[in-house]
Amino acid sequence: MSDRLFSRMFFLAALWNFVAALGGLFRYEAQFRLLFGEEGYTGDFHQALLYRSFAIAVLLFGIGYYLVSRDTSQNRGIVWLGAAGKVMVFVFFTEAILKDKATMIGWGVSFGDLLWALLFFWFLYRTKDRVRVSNLIG
């Protein structure tokens, strides 16, 4: 698999995260209701603070994916953390949907994250022979 394909993949992953993060930062109420339903939104200050903090983390990972897209031989640690985080988001949303605490749209978005995680693990596997220092660094 070519570096060019992986570079494009991580650029698209960065865009995926940017869209999600910007919605969470600037359209928090609408995005929260879309993912968790009307009854999930309380308008509470702490709910907004925690959700926006999560959106900032999503934005920072998006920046990380962009950095990986610029040089796929570096920043493997970001890919490992991102893949693990995306799997955890899917698990949490699956639990929430089973408890009727999230919407199918929210679960669908988390399924998208699971697909990204699988692509990230595929990248890590396909490029493991090119590692110079460690599997985390590159």
C-alpha cells in the first residue's frame, strides 16, 4: 500500500474529526441533541463544559491525524491512541444505545469511528516493517 493512500486516509480522518469537533464547539446544543436526543440535553453548564472539552480533544486528535498525513513514517503514537479512543467511543455509544441513552445517529457516528479505528490498525500492521525507532514513534 502506498504512502500516498495512507496520507490521504489520515487527511480524511483529520477532516472527520474537525467536522465533529467544530460542531461540538460551536453548535454544542444541536449536536448534543442529535447524538443523545432531546431528553439527554439538560442545558446544564457542566454538561456543556464536559462536552466541549471532549470536542477539544477530538479537534486535537484531528490535528494529530493531519500531522500523520504529512509524514506517515512519524507520529505512530497518535495513530495508536486514536485507534484505541475510536474503539472506546464505539463501545460507549453501543452501551448508551442499549440503555436508550443515545440516538441511532449517535451510534452511527460511533460506528464510523470504529471503521476509522480498523483502518488505523490496518495502517499500523501494513507499515510495521518500516518502523525505525519504535512502534509508537516511527
